[in-house]
Amino acid sequence: MKLLAFEKSVGAVVFRIENGKVLFLLLYNNYWGFPKGHPEAGENEEETLRRETLEETGIRDLAVIPGFKKSNYYFYVAKGAERERRMKAGRGIWIFKRAVFYVASAKNGKVVISDEHDDYKWVGFEDAIRMMRHENAKELFRKAHDFILKAGLQNPGKRVE
């Protein structure tokens, strides 16, 4: 049995503009975070982030914004049901993960979460920072927020397609 696994996931910091304010989508499953998941065979990163966002939120109208791509690296030990599934499949229970994130805009706020998550919220920057538990997620989010502001994407007169 393998003990160590190296894995990759791809996701997006999803935002939308409502009444001139930038709102960010956070999903909850033990902690607040962003839509993300593992690539399927033959998928490129954008295809993965679109599929995962659709599966986890029901959002189809994503516009991936060019110029932002950041990676987070972290290590964790699988526990509970995840540990059992991994052991049965012969997969490592010590996981070193690379999570690649892009910035994407959604045209509206309609979300239908999957059974992978317990809740979702569209929130402003300060609320999102307070809600996030992990420092690496906060740092990634700060970079995404700065990118959005520097690109002028928060300006409702500027269309993001």
C-alpha cells in the first residue's frame, strides 16, 4: 500500500458584480473555500475548473479572466471516511497537494450547490477573509482580489466576457 500521494486540483476564485460591488463565491465543507477538484483524463486546467465549478455550483456562465494563475501547496493526512476510501483503493493517506487557481466571473448569483458542500455565500472581500480558515487560501484570495482591482474588473461599466 502506498502511504504518500501527490495530487493536483484546479479551481477558481469566482466573482460577480452586484450593484457596483464585487462579491465572491465561497463554498462550505468543513471550511470556506473555492470551487475546485481533480482533473479527469484528457482535461486541461480550464476544462477542469469549468466542470468542477458547474458540478459544485451549477454555474455555467463562467468567464475565465486571462493573466491570473496561482498555485497553493499543502500537505494533509486523510481521516475518517476519506482515509477508509483511500486505503481500500490502495491510495496514499498522506497527501501532498498542488491546487491551481484562476479568476473567473459569473454573470449572475444563482447557485445550486452539490452534495459535496453544505452551504455557499456570495460575500465581499472583508467578509470572505474573515470566513476563511487557512492562511494559504487567504493569501491566494488577496492576490486574486488585487488582480481584479488592478485589471479594473470591479468597474460595472467594463464588461468581462
